[in-house]
Amino acid sequence: MDIPLRTHATTQERPASVRYSRTWATGISAISEARDAVAALLARARPLPGRRPVQDAQLVASELVTNAAKHAPGPCALRLELLPDASALRITVTDTSAQAPERRPPDPRRIGGHGLHLVAMLSRGLEVTWLSRGKRVSATVPLGAAVA
């Protein structure tokens, strides 16, 4: 299911939140599409975030979707939600695996296995919510100072 980028009105006092969600049957194409979705959504943010925070958010989304694609059978879903003040982007990936994401001990000689360390460095925590069939993994990426 592909839900286009759109704005949802909330109240008169609060700005509308900007959201995106997408579900993939398999994760192969999902990784690049997740990065593209982050860039497209953040291009609509006001104030506009700088280049580095956009790249950080793309990396976090890519790592979370990659983990779902590699370790979970079946579909995965991505949900992006820009906080109303555009100070952060909430990235949530849902998959069918009941296994918790696991950070491996750092090893510069190992290929792979570094993604969750990057997510932890670039976001405000990593939350796992268990579902009846799988889990939901969320991270909030600060967007920092706006571009003038």
C-alpha cells in the first residue's frame, strides 16, 4: 500500500503535521524508497532542515528498513512523522519478526552489523513495541537548526 505524502490538519493553534507511510511486500526496493521518502517529506518541512540532518534521517530510515528486510519474513512498513515544530522526524518501521534488534559489539574488522550503533548515535533513543505479529521499531532524529 502506498500512501502519498500529505498534510493532516489538527487544530487551529497547532501547525499541521506532515506524515508519510508505506508498506512493502519485500524489503529489497524498500531501502532506497525509504531514503527518498525522507528527503521528499523533509523538503516540505518549515523551517527547512539543513543538509546534514536530512542525511542523518535518511541513514536512520535506511538502517531500520534494512534490518527489517534482512531479519523479518514478510512485509515491512515505514511511517514518517515530522513533529509540528519541525524540530525532529519520528521514523517507525514495523515488521513481522518477534526478535528484538540487537547491537553487536563494535568490531572495525567486521563487515556489517554497525547499523544500530549509527541509529543510536543519530537519534534520540530506539524504542521497540511488541505487536501481536512482530514489532514496531521507532527512532526520533533531531533536525537541528534551520537553513536561513
